[in-house]
Amino acid sequence: MAGAGLSPGVQKKTFFRGRQWPYHLSLTVTAVVIAFPLLYAALIATQNNTEIFAFQLTPGSALKSNFDAVWFGRDFAGAMWNSTIQTFVVTIGKTVLSLLAGLAFVYFKFRGKWVVFFFVLVTLMMPTEVMILAMFRLVSGFGWQDSMLAITVPFLASATGAFLFRQHFANLPSELLEASQIDGASPLQFLTRVIIPISWNVIAALFVIQFVYTWNMFLWPSLIIRDENKQVVQVALQTLTNIDGALTYGPLMLAAIIASIPPAIVFLLMQKPFMSGFAIGQNK
Amino acid sequence: MLIGLIVAAILGPLYVWQNNDRPSAKRYGLGSAIAVLGAAVTPIAMGQCAFAAETTGVDHLFAYTLMAGGAWLALIALQSFFDRADGKKSESAAMTGEIRTGGFRMGWWVPWALLSPTLIVLIVFLYLPAIQTFTLSTKLTRLGAPKSVDVCFGNFTELFITDPWKLVAYPLIAVGLIYGARFWMNRSEPGTLSRKGADVATVVAMLSVFVALYAMFSPGGGEQVAYRPVYVTTVIISVGIVAFGMIGGLAVAYLAFRRIRGGSLYRTFLIWPYAISPAVAGVLFFMIFDPTAGIFTHTMSSVFGIDVPNYRHNAFMAQSAIILASGWKILGYNILFYLAGLQTVSHDQIEAALLDGASTWQRFVKIVLPALSPITFFLLVTNLTYAFFEVYATIDFMTKGAPAGKTSVAIYEIIRVGVNNGDLGRGAAQSVLLFAAVIAVTLWQFRTSGSRVSYGGS
């Protein structure tokens, strides 16, 4: 799958021959249809309930009060902060552990490697969700309820990450290792000075995938975190379905949009390295 | 139980004979012993409870199935040991991605130190809970209560029909159909009428698996739990999400992969829902479908004059809304992969397919689809995983399983039983069933991706 990256320039620079405007039109329409739920939510986020029930199609007058209800009324800022810490701890931790595991798999020979490899491979078919009741009991037994430990530590290792780096390292030229062995570099020096500087694409791909995955986590935090002040943002959205005993649409939609901003920014900023790293990941 | 062990002792050498290049008396003996050991693990771990007095045929059936599974796994492990002894190491070295030249020569503990954080987390937070899920599933225990009662397979048998003969017959029929279809497929030449028949037979055989499971799950009544409705709901919603997400994703990707001005900008605007969470997808569609304030109901009644029933009270509407919200969310992911996949299809071939107006569709089916089959297959599995698990958040925001459990899929039911009702044992038993489904899908992926899917161009 060489050249599978989406970046232009890999393939010949010929534009599609023939009339282009039908494609521009249909792509624009498709993009608008896909964006509709979000655009609609953005409209509702500016309105109060009266305007919503009147099906007003222009921006309403309540953006400020909706924001106050979300940000100050329900301490949504606190939930955003909890999610941010959780996401950075998991994402960075997972990247580091995966790099170390990939290093051990590719650049070392040791007895039992095949068994360890199989041991990690099997976890690919063990999603957390199918063992969530046992995990709930186990982690509660650690006394980790309502603690940041419960929503970070269990997710620090992943077979996906370890295998992504293993595959990437295995495709690197072996002269790299020989050269740094002559220089007498230790494995960690080899990793930080040689491997990491040429692996940013793969690291970025894993970073985006793990950032989005962790930020969007819902089921596990909804079980193990019961204290509202410790809650992550996806679950905190639920408290906004009901304000003062009534269904309030505006604040809920605004909160949903705010909650989507961090992963959207990460995705957009790192789109290019993500795409090329992702093409490497697909290159079996 | 003794019968099971004797059967294992006989079948063990047969497996060795089938799979081994250099069978010997020693290996046959080992095969027999290992098969008996594998078969004995589960009954011994469970104290032979399934063979106590007052057990039914269904209990025995479960016990024998587990014994067969244990023997089979033990034999697979033995076979890979033989393969290594026979010097078939090259394959495993390629698999673990070993570099050809040397590697670091340091103390034996260095690689273990590098791997230990990963291994510790995997053991404590994946393997340990997995084992505990199995032990919990054989007990009746309340959340937060220390006491528990062993119920053997009771949490499982209550989910299935009570007639052991039917429970044996249905899966055997389905397996028989699959092997029959495969046999027919191997015997027929491509392009003949016989091959078309074999294609149809393959589809029928695959569907028969779903029908067999439908017939095996209990419809409820008496002491049985009505698990059949949960199964039906899970199948409807999973199939709906996967079909909508994948067909939609392919259609949009096929529209967007052409090299036109501003192409990468369009792509960004098409794939961004990848970053949206299942919970936010639930919130957005909760708003659209809201019966009083939502734009959908309002437009349908004011523009088209159709009174749409409240989706939280109507099973079809509720399931459609969940499928639409989840399918929309996963669309971006599928477009992303299909765009990458379409780059690998020969450009000339696609342009030929585009320009030849008369048979565009045919060429699409004959050239583009086969070239995309590895991606399609990969997406099928990831989308299915999404539909099994991530859909939880969307359902929790939109319907909470209503109306009458018609949107309560397997994972939602596990949380309802295990956490909300506090019935850990029963919830764990349902988890084991879902676990089995995930393992089946993954194994199917491993087998198929090796043999049948075309990897053209890679």
C-alpha cells in the first residue's frame, strides 16, 4: 500500500479531467448534510426555550445566559479540567509504554519473547467493556472510586500501541542500530536520540487516536466516578439535561459543542502527520 | 465427565495426526495427555458442579462444551510447541518483528524491564478482570455484598431454551450448512451457475448462524430470562449501524477521492465527526428527534403533514434514531479509511470505470469493490466493535433502552442487570456471552484476513 497517504504530491499531480462543478456541488451538499446536526446544535445553543419552541431559525438571544448556566451554574469548567488531565496522562503514558514495549520487541532477543508477544496479542480481543463488572468490583476494591487513578491507570497499556511501534521499528533500516551501537548508546539513548526524532508521524497518529478515545470515554467513568466534582466532561453532560426541574435545550447543546472542541482541535492540528502515520500503520 | 475425558483422549492423537508433519508415538501420547488435561481444567476448577445430582441435560451440555474448548485450546498450544521444535521458527520471528542483525546484547532483564509496565497493566486490568468475569458468572452475588452463592451454569442456562437436544441440534445444523457451502464453493468453477448457487448457499449458511442463535436464546417464561429480545435488538442495531456507516462511508469517499481543487479541504469537512464522542452524538440527535422541540418532528408535521410518533415510545423510530446517530458518528472514520483505500486502487482503472457511462455501476462492483475488500473487511470488524460497545453512550442519552427494552442492546443490558439491579453474577454471565461474540468475530477476522480477502496492490 505504498503511497496510501492522503497528502497530495505522493501521486501524480493530475487533476480529475472533465467538468468539476458537479463534484464541487455534490461535495458541498454532502459536507453540509454531515454538518447539519452540529450546525443545528450551534443554533439551539444561542436560544432560550421560548425561541426554541417557536422554531426560530435565526440565532437567538440567550448565548450568554446559556454559557453562564453551563460554565458557572454546573461547573462545566471543572469537568473539562478533569477530562484534560485524564486525557493527557493516558495519552502520554500510553505512548511511552508503547515505545518501550516496541523497543523490547524489535531490538532485543530474549527467551520467551514469543509467549509475551502472544500474551499481548490476545488482549486485542479483550475489550474492557466485556469485563466491566469485574473491573468495577476490582477497582472499587482498590479504593479508587472517585479518583483520577481509576480513569487513568487501567488504560496506560495497549496492544494497539505496542504493535503499532513494533511494526514501525521493524520497518526502519537496521543500520540505525549498528551505528548507535558503535557509538555505545544505551537502549534509552537510542530511543530518544535516534528513533523518536524520525518517528513523529507514528507518534502523532497514536496520539490523535488515543486522545480522541480517552476524551470520549463514557461508560467506565460513569460507573466508577460518582462525585460530580471529579466527573469527566462526557458524563457531566448528563447533569445538563435537566436544570431546575425542566428540560433545557440551549445549555445542553452549548455544553456538547464545548465538550467537542479539544478533540476537534487535536484532530485538525495533527491531521497531516496523523494521515501519513496512519498510512504507515496500515502498511502491513 | 469421564465420557468427555475419554473422548478427548481419543481425539487428541487424531488432531496431532491431522496437523503434524512428523507424527510419532511420543507425540500421539502427548496429544492424548494434553487433550485430557485441557478438557479437565474447567470441570475441576468448577468442582464438577455440572455433574452433581439435580443437574439437567443443559448443564451437562455446557460442561461438555467447555471441556471441548479447553481440549482444543490445549492442542493448539501443543501444536505451536511442535512447530517450534520442528524449526518452523521463521514465521514467529517475522510475526514478532525481530530485526535480522543482532540487537542489543545486554542483561536478560533489560527487555523485561522495558516490557514490565505494559505487562503489569495488562495483567491487573485485563487478564485479572477477565478471569474474575468468568468466576463471577457462576455465582449469584450482589454488588457491594461480600456473600455469594455458587450456581454453576445457572446464570447461563436461564438465558437459553430448556431443551438440551434442540440446543445441540441448532448450532450443529448451522455449522453443517457452513461446511456444506464451503465444500460446494471449492467444487465449483468461477463464473458458472454452480458458483452462483454456492454464493447463495454461503449467504444462507451465514444467516443460519443468526437464526440458530435466535432459536437458542430463551424467549422467557417460567424461570427463564427473556434474552431473545436482547439478542434481536442487538442484531438489529448492530447491523443497522454497520450497514449505514459503511455504505454511507464508501459512497461519500467515492465522491470525494477525486483530485479536484480544494480536495483536502472537503475531506476535512467530511471526516471531522471522527472526533465527536458517542455521547455528544446522542445529545445532538436527542435534540433533532425531540418530540416537542426537535426540528425533525416539527418539519415532518408542518411541511409534510405527517405526525411522527414519539421516538421514545415507538420501537422502530427509537432503533432508527440510534442507528442514525451512531452511523453518523462513525461515518467520518469510514470515509477516512475508504479514502486511503481508494488511493491504492489503480487510477486508470477507476477513471475507466467513471468514463464508461453505460456500465459504471458494473465496473464499480467488478473493479473498485474487490480492490477495497481488505479495507471493507477491517472496517466491518471495527464498526461491529463500535456497534457492540460505544453505542452505550448514545443510547444512554437518547432512549435509555426504551421503549420496553427495544433499544437495550447487550452492553446496555449488562449494565442494567449488573449495576443498576446490582446483580453481578447474572450481569457477568451476559458479559461472557458478549465476550464469546467478540472472540468469534476476532478469530473470524484472523482466519479470513489471511486467506480470502484480496490484498491486491499491497
